Amino acid sequence: MKPKLFWWAIVGAIAVGLGMGARTLSIPGAWFVATMMVAVVAGLVRPEHPRVGKPILMGAQAIIGTMLGISIRPGVFPHLLVHLPAIIGVIVFTIGISLTTGMILPRISSISRETAAMGSLPGGATAMIALSIGTKADTKIVALMQYLRLILVVLTASLVAKFLAHHAVAAPGLFPGQSSLTHTWYDYALMPLVIIGGVFGGRLIRLPTATLLGPMFLGLVISGFHLFRPVLPMWVPPLAYVIMGFYVGLLFDRKSLVHAGRLLPLLIINALVLISLCACAGLVFSWLIGASPLSGYLATSPGGGDTISIIAFGCGADVSLIFSVQIFRAVVILFTGPYLAKAILHINRKQSIHESVDNDLT
């Protein structure tokens, strides 16, 4: 028992140190990415290593779901209603492109259909990884696809913002998802009930990935109807990211790392194609609603909503519009993601059956 605790203490301390450094450098998904890298190396050094227990993993999923739910403030909804038809159109287009890549990838690579579907959907990267747990998807490759695309999205958005930014800098203020209200002790005290109640409620109504979606839905309801001011202690979300990072990183071994390395060029091309098509959609979107091309581009970027909002805040773009579109799309994908993945799997299976029948006939 003591060697196991010592091992966790060492890799945990390294992960926290690297995560803090990654946060300082503003690396997207800093806590998750840093911990996953530490876990991969630690797992290779010691093949017979401990694993993240299922109850701890479920707790991390529930915390992430709750955090997603309470981060969506009612203030974003007026921005959605003003341009709702155009916003729905661009979200459907983005999801459609993602699903198309999810159907093509298994045909040109060794990636499974479920993995391609979960890895292609542009929801919150950590949330999509959490959704993939318990399915037939390869969580390792889902994490690689999601965070590779997120890094490329942030890098390209930063470059585009430098070329398209207005000369005027946006005035300081709150993002739609932030609040200037102070929180009382019972706001914190009620949050464990929200997390536990969300998990049991999600299972009761048989939500897919109930551990994640149940708390998210309950947190969204509480926040939307102002039942109280939901808030998590500032150290809780990083802890959940660290747990998820350890879980995913420890799944890798030498064989899976070689496999991931071989897939890397294809996944980079796939991500860049998706970013380019979403950029074209963003230009059309900006023309339809009368926004700047930069606002349209950032609003339709496939992922990285929080980082994209920060970039928008410093370059004169419409932060409220961008944040609203990103949040709305994330909610749609989180609640429909498992069903969309199943739909892709069903379509691909039917196509495979038709192809095998055609081959038999010829």
C-alpha cells in the first residue's frame, strides 16, 4: 500500500507543478494536458502502475458536468434570441461537418467509428473525453483528437485575430458567463447535493453518460431559474481535470503511443480542414447578422470557447455573440453527442453491409 501512495504522491506533485507552469503559459486545457503527459511518462516508466479508481473517476466526471452546467448564465439567452435562425444554421453546419469527418476517418485509417465520432464533435474537449468513457470509443485517441484540434484552433484564432482585429480595444467588463455577485456559505454547501442529485437523477431518467450529463442538466436548471448562486471552490475544477488527465494518460502504453504517432499527420490535416470550413461558415454568418468577419470567425471556431472568448475580449470582437454561440453549440453537442455517435455508427454499419453485399454479388 505504501509504495502505491508514494507513487501517487510523486507523480501528483510533478503533475501539479507542470500544470501550474502550463497555466502560467496560458496553454489550453493546462491541467488536463499537463497531467496526461506526466501520466503517460509515468506509465511507461512503470508498466505495472496503479489506475484511477472508478468511484474517483465518476466523481471527476460529475464535477466537470456540474461546472459546465453552472457556467451557463441566463445572460447569454438574449444574445441567442436576437440571431437565433442564423445561430442554429451555423451550429447545424458545424456539427454536420464534424459528423462527416467522423464518417470518413474510419474509412481511411484504423480509427474505430465510435472513436472518430466522439473525437470529431466540437464540444468541450474534456467533456467529450468524459462522454467517451464507458463507450466503445478509444478514450486515448478521443483525447488526442480533441486536444490536438483545440491547440490548432487557438493558434489559428490568435493569428487571424492579429490580422482582422479592430483598432479599438474592447472596454473592460464581464463575460456573459461571469458574475459579479458574491457567494454565501450555503451556495458552496449545496453544491455536493447538486452533484450527487444530478448523478442519481441522470441515472433515474436513463441519460447517456448520466454521471456527466445529470449534474450538468441540474446545474443548468439551478442557474437558469436562480434557485441559488451555484459555485464550486476554485480548487475543485483543476482537481477534476487532474483526475481525468491521470485516467487518460495511464491508458497509454508503448503500442498505443506508436499507433497515435502514426495517426498524427492525418489528425492534423483533419483538424485544419474542419477549421477552414468553419471559417468559411463564419464569414457567411457575419454577413447574415451584420457582425465583423472576426466575430463570425471566432463564433464558429470548432472548440475552445473559453479561450476564444478571451482572444475576442482583447481584439474588439463581439464577445457576447461569440460566447453565446460557443455555449449554445456546446450544450447541443453535450446532450446529443452520444446519440450522434450512435447515428454515425448505424450509418457506417449499413454502408458496410451494402458494400459487403455488393462485393458478394460481384
